[in-house]
Amino acid sequence: MSMREIDKRTRLSRRGFLAVGSATTVAVGALAGGGILIDPRGAWAVGLQVLKPDTAGTLIRMARDLYPHDRLGDSYYAKAVETMDAAAAKSPESVELLTRGAAALNEAARAKSGKPYADIAAEGDRVALLKSIEPTPFFKKVRGDMITALYNQPEVWTKLGYEGPSAPEGGYLHRGFDDIDWLKDA
């Protein structure tokens, strides 16, 4: 069994590229029953059911700061926030917690830097703001929900070098994990 290579490129279809067009800023549009947040720089879009686009934008930046991976584009974090939005649609309390929490984080960011959280360029400044809200239920919810929402994406598994569950393939024993040719030469 040979070692597989990880494709580090973010896939973007022609249709996806055309959907974001030549816009230069985050665009917000309305859909029936929700909204959409589009970032043409990263070529991703988030279909929202209950969260507002500005809340989702804050959560995407927060998710990237909580779980930073240089190999992952913002599209994976956006998809995770979309998953959180779908879960929040079933719980008005969650919608309230996420909306108020993101607003409070933006307020704290404006007090320190005059900008909303997502617009602060220095990662260290954003992390300091996150540390200041670490004991809050909002922070705990985003940190906890994001683990599942981000790392349950098979596309993320590929980017991080995880081949997926082994049980459907008969386990790990006979899938190349027992090949230790380097030890024979020692």
C-alpha cells in the first residue's frame, strides 16, 4: 500500500466562482425564511436559517481563531457555522445566546479597537478578546459546538490527513498501518 497525498487546494466549481462574481466585500442577500452570507475572497457562502449574516460572520472568524488550521480555508469554518445555525433553528435559546454573544464580542472589540471582532487584523488582539469572554456560556457553546461542526466534515478529514473511520474497511490492521519496512532495515 502506498502513501496517499493530501490535496491542499480548496475546490471551487465554475458555478461557485460565478456565484461570487467580482464583488469585493461580503455580500448579504435575503432568502425565504433566512439569509445568505457570501465572501467572494474565500469563495464560500453560508445559507442561514435563523442567524443574521453579521452574527454568522463573527462566528466564522471566532471559529477560525478557536481552531486555527492553515490548511483549511474559511469555507470549512463557514460550513461549520451553517451547521450550528441549523441546530440553533430548533432552539430559540441557542439563537438568543449566539446572537447576544456575538453582539457582545463585537461591542468589546469596538471598545478596544474601534472595529467589530471580525475586522480586527491582528490575531493576538482577537485571541485576547476571546480569552476575556472564555467563562461565558456563549464562548463555551461556540467552542463545544464547533468541535463537532468543524471536525465532522469528511472534507476536513482529508485536509488534515485523516482517512476516515476504519470499521467499514475492516479495521486498521490490514490497511497499511502494519507496514513497518523502515524497522526491517534497522
